[in-house]
Amino acid sequence: MIDYQPLYNALIDAKAEAWAKILPQQLEQSLDQSKHGDLAQWQALVDSVPHIPTAHRVLDADAVQIGRSDELPDEYCGGDFSHPGRLKSPLQSQLKALRPWRKGPYNLFGIDIDTEWRSDWKWDRLKDHIAPLEHRLVLDVGCGNGYHCWRMLGAGAKMVVGIDPMLLNVMQFHLVRKLYGEAPVYVLPMGIEELPYGLKAFDTVFSMGVLYHRRSPIDHLLELRDCLKPGGELVLETLIIDGGLGQVLLPEDRYARMRNVWFLPSCDTLISWLKRCGFKNIRLIDVSVTRIEEQRTTEWMTFHSLKDFLDADNPQLTCEGLPAPKRAMVIANAA
């Protein structure tokens, strides 16, 4: 079980008592096994993984690294290493039972988790542009299994709080954290709309790959601003389109086979939204076309991925004939 008391204390210190007061009940309700058919099975799997002592923890490399293969206890050794694809150990079987793994990569006691996303590429695009994270209280909205949370801790953050409503992602994080040991990193099973109004508690807030899933992007930007201390930094990454001020793509139906994609603005439009929502010192730090080498099918995520969502004859278009995914990163400060 994760001890959340340090988190409650940190929220109280940040004058976010309103959240610290209701968070225990939120966690209890979100992790109620009767409300999710697979949660009991996932929780039992995480509980079955022993704590394996290790001093090998690397959070500033492409893969989040915890432990070495020669540190696995005897009952976790003896797998067949001679045939590619066979399980190295029961630990690998337990990790694969929580597929699909979408954000990473990880290396856990010698087991490489080659996730759908090369999330380290995204980190490399932003790490030299953001304010130093040393001694900062950080919020990562839509954090998935917490890969970037670990990278934030590795960059010196005092504490990192990730939120994600998908329970499988949360269980993946719980397993990784169990292998890591106690750490000031938490992934909570909830969305940003469940945070109390008026927090203004975090020094840095990340929202990466979330804005285009929101029916109201303006409301999402206001929610992000509301989580930041005055002067705090927002790191925002989202799908965009080419074009000028005022141009926005609203897919009629699906976008790259995703149902829940709503507004894709041009960079100028995105910046204007941020200004309207009270952000200042807005900087566009990166615009990148999403490549099939960055998002792809692997043995750890065996479903369709980006190449299956593009036009087979013209990869500059999605299979619906819309502009292929292009992402922008913007940094701004709360007024």
C-alpha cells in the first residue's frame, strides 16, 4: 500500500488544504474494486510482486531504470534466455499482464519495457526550455503510467503528483513504484475536473496530450491556470494544425481513428487562447510531426498504432483525410 500522508502534508504546506481534506475519500471511491471489473485482479497482481531491494535507480536516462537482473531473487530467476520472446522471469510475466504499456520506456530489473510511445523523445524536446524543477511541487495532468513523473523527479522536483483517470495506468505506476521503493511521486486515479477550485498550489503544471481530448479547451486552460501558484509555469503539449490566427480544426467524426478528439488549433490560435485565459510570457518551444518511430506497436502494446491511423498512400494525412498528427509545445506563466 502507498503511504499518502507525505502528499497530504505537502498539499497542506502549499495551502491546498481543501484538496488534502477530500483526497482520502476520493482515493477510496476511485479504487473501489466493486466499481471496476479488472481492478481486483490488477491489485492482486501488484500485491504479489515482492519488494526487491536495489540501489540501482536511474531517472535521468531515456529509460527509467530500477534494479539489475542479477538482483532478482531466486524465485524470479531461471527463465529461458536462449529464445527471444520467452519470459526472462515471472516478473516479466507480471509486467506483461498489465499490458498495454503506452508511455515509457522502462528497464525494470533488466526487463526492457518497449512502450508504444517513446516518451523520452517528448521529454528531450522540453527539458532544456522549462524552468528548473529543483524544489518544485509539480502536477502532471493526464500522466498515464507516470513515466514523465519519474523524469520530473529525476530533474530535481520536490514532489510530483500525476493524475490520470485510467485505472490500468494507475496500477502500472503502483507496480513501478513498488519496485522503486518510497518516493515523492504519486499517480492518482482522477481527472483535473475532480480537483477543488482555487488550488493555486503547484509551481509547475504539465498538460501533455490532453487539450485536444477536452470538449472545452478554454475550460481546460482555465483549470490548469487555477492549479498554478501566481507566476507558476505551465508546460503544454497538444495537437495543432498549420494556419494563422483563428484557424481551428474540429473533426466531424474521428481523428486518426480516435473518437475523443475535439479542437486542433493553429499555433497562433493556441497562443491567443492562452492569452485570453490569463497566461503571460508565452513561448512556443517546439513543433514536431509525430513519427511512426515515436508511436508504434510493440510486444508491450500489441494493438494498432500510428502507422495504422495514417493514409496508406499519403502519410501526411490521417486515414480520414485530415492533416497527420503534428504537436506543439508551449510554455507560459500564470499571471
